[in-house]
Amino acid sequence: MSLLDPASDPVVHPEDRTEPDESGPWLALLVAAAAAWVPLALLDWRLLVEGTLVWATVRSVSTLLLAPLAAAALLQDTRALGVAGVEVGRAKWAYALATLLVPPVAAVYLGHRSVLVDRTEGTSTGESGPDSDPDSEFDPDFDSDPDPEPADAAPGDRDREDPPGDEPGH
């Protein structure tokens, strides 16, 4: 793969490219950042004296490294879910903001995520049930009249039968 050899790396139109794999280590990063944040927050809250070097280091790591890492991992996970066809919607921004302030709140997102993934897997596998097909009760294209009247027929023509032996055109 030389930079000067165009045959080794063909240019592909963006629509012809394969979808990149968006599933990364996002959940592991989210859980690890939230789990690491908890002892640092407890350490800061209960043991450290404000203004010391250790306090500043712990506070910096928890607020400037771990909390944004957890929020970014959460947003990346919602992006990966979107590629897979699971939409979190606008709630992802609320989850990210809450996670930025207090990373263990991401547990609420993980619960919501599992519900969304289970619901999407249930509808994609063809399970039948009240939640599997939202259009099952009402289908606007359903025609309950199997023998509709022709447009040029008079309103009462459908109820009247032709007598036997009387064929039109004789």
C-alpha cells in the first residue's frame, strides 16, 4: 500500500463503503468510568482536606477525566445503538448530562438501554404479542367490504338480483 500507487487503495464512493463497526468498548468504558468515579468521590467527600495536592488530584481525575469519559462513552453507545436500529431519542442528552454530573446515574441509562434492546429484538424476531406490532389493531388499508359497488352503479343496484334466464343484451 504505497501512497503513490493509486491501484493499491481504490477510491470508493461514500454510498458504496461498508458501514463501519460502531460497536466499541463503550459499555465497558461507561461502567469502568462510573465505577472508578465512586471511590474517588467518596475519598474526596470523607477523607481529603480541601486545598491539598491529593484533593486537587482526586477532584481533577473524577471531574475532568472520569465524568466526561463516562458521558462520551454513553453518547457513543447510543450512536452504536442507532446504527443497529435502536433509537434512544432525546433522552440520550439527559442521560449524558446527568452522567457528566454524577457518572453512576448511567445505571439508569443501562436499564433503559436493556429495555430498548429487548423490545427491538422482540419485534425483529417476529414474536407475536400486543407490543410486537403497533398496527395490529388498526390497519387503514383494510377493506371490510369484499364486494364493493362499482362507481357507475346506482345506490340500490347491489341489493337487487337479476332474475334467472334474463340475461342482459337479449
